Amino acid sequence: MIQSARDRKIRQALAGLSVPNPLTVDTLFAVMRERYPRPLELWRGTSPFPSLHANALWLTRPDHESDVVWLDPALTGAAATHSLSHEFGHQLMGHKPLVLHPPAGADEPEAYQFLSSDFLSGCLFGRARSHSGPQDPEYVRIEDEAEGFAFLLRRTAAERASDTRHHDPLVDRLHHSL
């Protein structure tokens, strides 16, 4: 089978990853935190950008010691895991996070939700997982890579979870003889 450059990039990003079993939001976020170069927080509350309709966002906060992955609290199960996998794909493939600047005088995460719609309609749509974002070729390429990573990560996790083979030859032969 011939692989595209995009597929090779996705497979390389996944190759060095220890895929958690089971793959859940909690287990995946733990792996993300281990690999991320700065402290990383998971936000499940109100979107930091209410006018941006996204399932998840990866945000850097230059004014803080930690960065954030926001995940829509309405998402659960496979949908939540997939959206978090998508954001992890952005990280592992060298994409850039959205930059989250607080309003003047704001220290708490809740304050970030009060950004103006003028600010939101500007630079932020460049890398947000949103149907309302731009559809220029670079945006589409980046989102396709992250989405491809999310699907491959989830498929790999499902295959490993369903693998009933034992990795000890004697136990494997006993299992097959039954």
C-alpha cells in the first residue's frame, strides 16, 4: 500500500507513543501531560471562546506557567476521547496552539470567557477545530492531519484492547489449545 506524506507523518507521530489501555479522556490526558514541555491543564467548563463553536481547543497562555486543553463538557465517551486525541495530534505533529491572552487585570480562567467578539473574529480562527473556521488549504491540511491522527490513535487503541494474545509463548500455546 502506498502511503501519502500525510499518512507517514501521522504514523511517525504515533510510533513513539505508548497508547493507554483503556483509551479514555483521563488516560489520554495523562499521556499528554507527560509529553508536553510545559504544565498542561484540562478545562471542561465554559468555553474560553463562547462564539467559537469547537469541540476542543489547545491553548497556550504566555502569561502563565501552564497551557490548556479545553474540552467541551457536553462531550462524553468516544466523542470526548476523539476530540482530545485530535488536539494531541496537533501537539505531536508540531502545529501551533491558539494563543490565549487574558483581558487586562484578569488572573482566573473564568475571566477568559469575556473576550470581545472583535478579538474572536480575528486571529483565532486560524487553528481552531470549527466548521466556521477558514477553509484555506493550510488550515484544511493541519485539521486533516490532526483528525487523521485521532482516528489512527483510536483504531490502534481498539486493536490493542481486542488483542487477546498473551506475549509469553507458553501461555499463548495454552490459550490456543483451549
